[in-house]
Amino acid sequence: MAVPRRVHVVLFVYITVILTAVAVHAQRDTCGAELNTFLPAPFNSSALLCKSVWNSFILRYSKLKSEDNITSIVLSAPYSSGWVGIGFSNDGKMVGSSAMVGWIDNQGRAYIKQYYLSNQTSSGVKVDEGKLLTTDVPSAAVLYGDNIYLVFQVKFPLHIARQTPNKFHLTEHDDKTTLSFDFSSGDSVSTYYPYQLKRNHGAFAIFGWGVLVPLGAIAARYLRHKDPLWYYLHVLVQFLGYIIGFAGVVSGIALYNRTHSNFTTHRSLGISVLALGSLQVIAFFLHPNNDSQVRKCWNQYHHCTTFLEVMMCTKLPKEGTCNGRLQMPTHHPNS
């Protein structure tokens, strides 16, 4: 059986401001810490490789061997309440991954469960249906000091929340990242979160829809006395705004396909702005003469769509910026 050289590790986190404050000042785990005093047998931290993979997540693992394809994993993260987990995916996406999730309930009882993330709905997160092949060595969740440790073994073919799972139903995570990790060679971890694509999407959308399109409308409204300069400025700026805004929509679709961010309002606004902008482009090519009988109807159509488009354009960047902040990690990286 061939040994899979590289798997995608999906880490998720749900954190509130209160938990963030606790985590920043808590005694964090480090790769040099001694864990053998509380880790269950046969896990030996001194025999495991260790890497800081994301924010305050520490991943310890044994190098994957070709004889059995088994690796021992110890994932740690600061913890006060909620759940922590690590998912394994073939394509780096959350949907379709299998995750090991651990938490401590209000009575101090530790749980670790495997979940299959079939889709982004609550009903699509299925307990005890993951595709990871665990071994006969019992998996465990251990709370020691300010950190929780998920301990398990995987034979090949992370999450923090304020609320613990209710009847094994997971609460929605607040943040996530995807890492490519080679368990057989111990190569460095690389992040697959498309930060540059996210920045491009924001820049295109803000400059196209949020700046140029309103400027084009302002030129038509306040520069009428400079005929025909106002008309050429209006058309040129509006076309540039539409083209750059369209690039923002394309990059937004690519970003959604990579991250599956569930920002319904922002996405709906983007689609609406694109539709209204396309109607304005069509209106330009259907522009009637001044003495045409349909000129009055065309003017009303043009003014109404312009008003709606500008209103949505001013709302769109603000909505996207707020959503972008929600996606950023709320932990500080380990030093």
C-alpha cells in the first residue's frame, strides 16, 4: 500500500473576545514542554516531532512509517471552554474533511469524537462518521493547565468555541485555516489561505464599485455645465468602474471557492451590484436620441438603476471589510 506523502490539515477555531483575552495571558504550550507526566500511554512527547502550525496551535506527531502508515498525533491549544479539533482533507477544503474534535464539558468530563463534514450546514456535520482510520490505541482529550491536548493515532488509506457540543452537535467555528503537512518527511508547514486573493478582491471591489462608480454618477450630476466633458467623464469612469468591479466579482468567486466563506449578505450585494452595473452597460448601448419617444422612459430607467447601484456600491465595501475582520485570527502567533 502506497504511503500518502502529504495530506491537507484543516484547523478551525471559534473564539470570543473573552476567550481571546484569557488565551493571550495564559501559559501556552511550547515544543520544549514535557508532556509525559500526563499524556496517556503509549504517547511519548520526547519521541514526537513538534511544530507550531497556526496561532497558538502546537502539533506533535510521529514520522509516518511505510510499514504501517500510522502516525501518533498530539494537538494542543489554549483552552477555557468550547471545542478544539483538527481535520484531514484530500483537497484542503473544510467540506469533505474528517475531523477529530475534543472538549471538556461543564462537569469536567473529557470527550473526543470523530466528525465528517459533509457540507456547511449543522446537519451536515456528522458525529462518528469520519473517514479517518484510527487504531486500537484509545484516543483522548486531556486538559492540563491552560491547554487542551487531543491525543490519537491515525492510519492513513484544529477548534475552540465558547459553547461545548450539545448532544455532539458542534457550534459554528469563527475562524479556520488550511495547512499542507507531510507526516512522512516532516517538511515545513505551508499555509493555503489565499490572503493575496482576498486583498485583490477587496482592492478591486472598493476601487471599482466603491470609488469609480459613485464618481461617475457625481460627474453626471454636478458637471452638466461642462458639456460635453461631463458626458465623456461619466461614460469613461463608469466603464472603468464596471471593469474593475467585475474583476472584483471574479476574484470574489475564486475566493469563495477556496474558503467557502458564508457571507450571504455580502455575496448578495455583490451579485446585485454586478447585475445593476450590467444593466447600465446595456443602457449605454441602447441609448436613444434626445428626440426619441422612449427617451423619457430611458432616463427614468437609467436614473433609477444608477441610484440603486450607487447605494449598494457604498454599502458593499463596508460589508466586505467587516466580514474580512471577522475572518482574521484573534490569537497572536507564538513567538
